[in-house]
Amino acid sequence: MARQPIGDVLLKADNISLSFGGVKALSNISFDVREHELAAIIGPNGAGKSSMLNVINGFYHPQQGQITFKGQTRSRMKVHQAAVQGIARTFQNIALFKGMSVLDNLMTGRNLKMHSTMLEQAVYWGRARREELEHRGKVEEIIDFLNLESVRKTPVGRLPYGIQKRVELGRALAAEPSLLLLDEPMAGMNLEEKEDMCRFVLDVNEEFGTTIVLIEHDMGVVMDISDRVTVLDYGRLLAVGTPDEVRNNQEVIDAYLGVAND
Amino acid sequence: MLYRESGQFKTSYPADQAIFPIVQDRWGLIAVLVVAYGVVPFLIDDYWSNAVLLPFLCYAMAALGLNILVGYCGQISLGTGGFMAVGAYAAYKIMTTFPNLDFIPVVLAAGLITAAVGVLFGLPSLRIKGFYLAVATLAAQFFLVWVFNKFGWFYNYNATGQITAPPASVFGTLVTGAHTHPAVTYLFCLSFVALFALVAKNLVRNRVGRSWMAIRDMDIAAEIIGVRPLTTKLSAFAVSSFYVGMAGALYFAVWLGSAEPTEAFGIDQSFLVLFMIIIGGLGSILGSFLGAAFMVLMPILLKNVMVDSLGMAAVTAKHVEILLMGVLIIFFLIVEPHGLARLWQIMKEKLRLWPFPY
Amino acid sequence: MSQDLMFLTETVISGLMAGVMYSLVALGFVLIFKASGVFNFAQGVMCLFAALTLVGLMETFDLPGWVAVILTVAVMAGVAWIIEWAVLRHLVNQDPIILFMATIGLAYVLEGVGDLVWGSDVKVLNLGIPQGAWDWGLDNLNLYVEKLEIVAAVTAGLLVAVLAIFFQKTRVGRALRAVADDHQAALSVGISLRSIWVIVWTVAGIVALVAGVMWGSKSGVQFSLSLIALKALPVLILGGFTSVPGAIIGGLIIGVGEKLAEVYVGPFVGGAIENWFAYMLALAFLLFRPQGLFGEKIIERV
């Protein structure tokens, strides 16, 4: 399937500043993400990458600046609203529901799409039953897409790390998000697992046309798969551009790549 | 090789979503129901009814409720005794105000009233977690018992301060009061508990149950996915208290007949029900039943062995019971935190391969 | 001083004294929570158990008080060792809530053992702590204060001072603080977690003994002691789970608040509100400051 062309601006961050007590995590960050784009945020540890994602999905409230998503501008937003607007994410340290099966984890991802009342669910009849079966079908598609069939009913706590990362991606996908935030989806993986994960990320972007913002430390991966790269360092915005532009940006080389490539 | 699931293929999601997807489990449940409905009522006498079956059913109901809150939603509560008291006093007030009302709506209304009180005391759960919440529920426990002791309105200003269940009937058959038949009260409680066990099972395997478990396992991630923490936690408190309230109503009106708040609904009750779900299995419907059965039968067995056979003093036997209860709790938490229900599951898994384990 | 003001002062003082008792129990909680992350529900029963053992030793073997105290300390150390060996060791890395429930089990075990060994009847504890009113205060200030309460306050103060020195100045104390900060890191520099836990539980046992003695001297050694000790829980909520000064101040606030409420509010609602007032106060407090008086605000990370 051909990839959908990159469209208008979907997400725009304006002058975001965030601090904890006296520590500045982000200062005056502005950047945008366009529809169907695969954008990457890179930077050394502590550069404020995860904080940026946390601001985007409303988990942290920046002291200054605002986020525009799908044309709606807000400076403070609840996590729940972000989910309603179609922002889903994965976490740096896996945050799955460990006691629940893969299937249930993914079904929870579809939580916002289900509307039956508690009474209907109590008797498991009518709408509740219909919904449950319909969404089971959708979730099975994702299970199929991510090759998770064999572990469908296994509690995720018992799965190996690499698979858990995949389940987490699946849970985010189950929400059918318009913006997907991936926080180091390949951290701690071996080469083979990384390649698998890259494939899945690209497929998501191509097949579903999902806009993705990705944080990753593996430069090879980032430069390979992303359309545009945003570089942060100590909470400051260092550069934005295509992988090639960023690769050749002297400031970036000094601050980050130069050190990393030594 | 009796317990085998190989060859049982599911060809549709409805079949795979069934409560008991495996044929043998379905037969097992049917067998239990046949015995419970077809055999037990003919053998039952007052002793069995009052010492074993009614306590088992009442506590199973309470354990179901507490398991929803603690086992599924991960919100620890030490206020079960207090909430049972709410159910009991609500039932008492309704029964004495409307003497001709059928007993089924009485129990349901008692459950609903308790659910409302439960939500009230669940409100702090939005801001506090874990141990802090446990202490908050202790507030409910002590406060509620005090209220029922202090305000005469709740016990209709009678001199003893006790509440005594007036006779009430279900479809014209007496289920409370002095002139009941053990088989009738047993069948009534059994039907009630069985029905609501099914409801609980439905809830936990549907969206609301998944939301509870999501909050239990990782509340921040759940919120980011779109599970609302407050409504989810409060719904767990409401449903849990609804069950505990109904349990309290049955416990007081059908089993005990009369009750006094400090004795019948003290903090020991809270611990007893908590122990049931720990031993039976946190986050398991079956476990609620197993735990209730265990905690009801253990003291009886111990008493039989120690007092009747070994001739120990009753007081000493009581102390041994307390000691043993503590030891068992610790033992289960160390060896199998998922309790008897998990042991049962492991046994079934072994049985799947038996007699050719390799 | 006017009559009303006198009465108020006496109420406050008696509240403060009750608060000291709560503080003592809460102190035991805090010690254990800091060092092992275990919320020890059994702390209250430990007070009962320690006091029972002390009385039992004194009565059964006709020992002088100080010998019995030393033996009881030894017993509490033994209990700490057994708890580590039989319970904690097997529950390392488990959910805190599982550990919490295990300590509820522990409370039952201790209660069962205590009752089996020493019997469950109410016992009189007489360690020679002076009883009755504080004469000087009664004569000169016209204040009624129990001698026992003064002794309790002084003892509590001394105990806290000794503990502070122990924590700040000794090698073991440093190790304890290290464990409290980070288990893994402490392990990696060669601190034995197990021995630290035994030490902490022993210290908590000694604190429990002190609390048990004070309480036992006041109202006899009986089961209700462990229920009163449950009130240390709201104290912890006020003071925060990890703060020693928090435990002290929280205890005092609860003690005074409870007495004032009982005296000035109680009559209007039928009395006996001591049973729940402390919990409700803590609950109300939680809604405004979930981290407690001295706890730090936690920044959640994902």
C-alpha cells in the first residue's frame, strides 16, 4: 500500500516551558508535527524528551506555552481529554496491566469506543454483548498485525520484554489514535527485535496512516525511518529538520552526535 | 485424561468469550448446581443451615463484594464490617417501615443504600492510595458502627439496642423470623448468591471489569488510555458495597435473626472477609466462594478436633484458632498469593496432561 | 486562671499525654516503614505482646522489673528474628499491599501466641512507675496531671533522643538510613538487608515495649490495647509514613484533637466519638494534603 502523503500541521507546540521546582525541564520549545508524518525527538538523557511527550498528552502541565492539536488550542488539558482527542502512547518503562491477558490489555485500549452501561454489562446481553464481540474482532486484527496470536490469553506479566513492548504498541493502536507517541519503543532490544519493531512502526504509519512522534536513542533507526527530527538538549530546542539536515547541523554534532559517535 | 481441552475448537468469538469455554468445566458447574439445588435441600437441618450453609452463603456474598474492590480494582478496604452493618440496618429499617414488603426488594434496596454510602467513603480514593486508603476505610468502619450504636432511630429506639428481624417472606414463603424452614432460607440465599455471582462474573469480564483491573495494575497508564480513575474507582466502591450491603442484609435478617453493631459488625468482620479473599484468591470469583467456605469450615473443624476430641478448653481452642488463622494468611501470601482458586487452576492444568505428563 | 480555661488546659494536657502514647506506637511504624517499606499493621499487637510478656515474666517467675524488661527485650529481638526468617525473607520484592496483609496475619499470630502463653485476662502491670496526681502541679498551679503521664512524656522524649543518636551517629544507624533510602544501592555496598531488618524490627519491638508498658500501667494489659494502638494509623497519615518528627507531632495533634472533640463536641452527638474521631480527622486532612504534614510531594513519572 502506498504511503499517505504528509499533510497539514496536526500538532503544534508553542513556546512550551516546564519546570519542576527550580529545575527547568523544557524552555521555550516550539515545533510541529504534520499529518501522517513520522517525527522523531532525539537528545541526550535528561534532555526533556519524555517531558515533552508528557506535555503533549496532558500528563504534565507546562507553566508557559500552548499545544494546538487538530486545530484546538489549549494550555492545560486533562489526560483523559487527550485520550478522547485521539492521542495514544507507549512508555519508556513498560506500563502494561501486568495481571491482565494480552487480549484484555488490548481490549482496554478500546475503552473509549465502548458505550454500554454497567447494567447491560452485568447481564451481558444486547448492546454489551454486541460491543464486546465487535471489539474483540477489531482487537484480533491488531493481534494478527503484531503476530501476538500465540500469547493472546497469557497474562502480560509472564511475557518476555520484547513481546511486552509489542503488546504495549498494540494497546496504543487499539485506540485507533490519530497521534501515536512512542517513548523509546526499541530501548533494551536486540538487533532482531529492533528490526521487528521498526517494521511495525513503519507499517503502522503506512497502513493506518497514523501520525507518529517517536523518541529513540538508536541514531541508525531514527535517521532511517523518520521524516523529520527534533533535537533537544538540556530542555532547549537545538534543531529541527530532515535527518540529513540534522546530521549536518554543527550544533547538533557538537552537543550530541559528535560525542555519541566518538 | 478426563479433563482435556484438546479437540475443543472455538469457531466464533461468542464461543470463545463464554464463561466456561471448556466442556468439562461446564459439566462441573452443572454438577455443583444439581447437588446444591437437588440434594442439599433434602438433607439440610437446622445445624447445617445455621452453622455451615447460611454463613457460607452470606460470607461468599460479602467476599464477592470485597474481591471486586480489593482483588479487581486494587483498592484495599478494612471497612467491610461497617458496610455490612449499613446493609443490615437498611434492611431492618425497611422491613419495620414496610412490614408487608417482599424480602427481595428489601435486600436489593439495602444493597443500593450501602452502595451510596460506599461511594461516599470511596471519594477519598481519588486522592489517596494504598495504605492511606486502608486507613480511610478504617474511618468508615469505626464511624458507621458508632452511628448505629448512638442513634436510636436506626434501631427504632428499642431498649436493648439490638435489631431483630421481623418475619418477611419471598413470594409468600417466610425467609426471616423465627418460623422459617432451613431448606427455604438456604435455597433463598443460594439463589441470591448464585445469581449475583453470575452478575459479578459478567462485570469483571466486560469493559467495567477491565477498567478496574487496569486501575489496579497501572493507574497512570489506564488514565492515559482513557479510563477515568474517579468514575472507575467509585464504580468499584459502589458495586462492591452493593454486594457487601446485600450480604449484610442476609447475614442479619436470614442467618442471625438479630444483631448488635459492635459484636456483629466489628473490625474482626472486616478482617475475616479480607482473609477469605486472600485465602480464596484475590481477583477470582471462584476464590471468593472457596475462601468463604474455608473460613467457615476451619473453625468448626478445629473446634471438633480440639474441644470435642482432644478435650481442650474452648478458650484455648479460640486462641489456637486465631493463631492458626494468622499463620494461614502468611502461609498463603508467601506460597500462593492467588489463593485456593489458583491452586485449583494449577490442579486442572496438571490434570490436562495426566496421566501422560510429557 | 478561670475555671473554663483551667479545664481547657487540663483537657489539652491530657490530650497531649494520650498523644505521646500514640506517637510511641507510630514511631515503631515509621521505623519499620522507613527501613523495609513494610506497613506494619502488627505494631499495635506488638505493644500488647511486649507488655503481656513483661507482665507474664514478672508474675510467673516472680522476677524484679528490670530483669523482666531485659528478658522481654530479648524476646522481642527473638520475635524480630523469627519474623524476618519466617515472613519477610519470603516476601522480598512482593507488592507492598501483600506485605501489609501479611502483617495483618502477623498481628493474629502474635495475639494468638500471646493469649496462649500468658492467657487473655486483664493483667495489672506494676513496674513501680509512680501513680496518682502530680502533687506540685495540683498545689501550685491547680492542675490535675497524672504522674504516669509525665513519666511517659519524659520517657518518650528520651527514647526519641536515643533513637536520633543511634540513627545519626552509629555505623548501624547509617546503614539503616542507607537501606531506607534505596534497598538495591544499600545491598550493592555490602549492607546485609536481613540483619538490618532484624535490627529494625527489634528496635520497633523495644519501642512497642515502652508504649505497651506506659499504656499497660495506665489501663491494664488487655486486648483492647492493640485496638487503641490502631489509632497510630491516623497519626501516621497526619505525620507522613517516613517522618519521625511527623509521628511525634501527628500523635500530639491526634491526642489533643480527640480529647477536645470528646469534651466539647461529644456531648452534642451522644459521646464516645473517641472511637472514630482520629480517623475522620486524618481523612479530612488527607483531602487537603495527601502527602501528610512532613511528607514530600511526589512527582509522578512515566
